[in-house]
Amino acid sequence: MPVLQRSEMPPLPRLSDAVAEQVFTHKGFHATAYSSGQTYLGEPKDNERLTWLGASALQMAVARCLYDRHPRKQIGFLTVCST
């Protein structure tokens, strides 16, 4: 499998100030922004939901890679490899 060099990688998209603030803000910074029911009182102002989304996308990419590279392996093997 070929490895991309840094110079071959596409540039990262520019983030708006609002998105950058959310991406780089830990949920503890806005501790009062939640109700007791784990629901945001307003717009999310932290990166927790984005972290969850990113982890899900990464998991999907790893699963697809393993599935394609090991077409004869059983699910147990694929599960161990993905963790």
C-alpha cells in the first residue's frame, strides 16, 4: 500500500471562528451549559459531539480497510484487529 508524503496530502479546510472555538473547547469550560437531563440548553459550545463523530468516522474507515484487506477472515479476527 503506497504511503502519502506530507507534500501529497490535501490541505486542511479553513475553520470559521465559531467552528474553531467549538473544536478546541473542552466541555468542562462551559459546565453550566447543560441541564440535568444531559441536554444542551442552547447550541453546543464544546467539542464532545465532534469528537464522537470523528471517532465514528475513523472506526468506519478502519473497518472498511480491514474488511478489504482480509476477505476470508472471520468477524472475531476483524474485531480484534480493529481494537
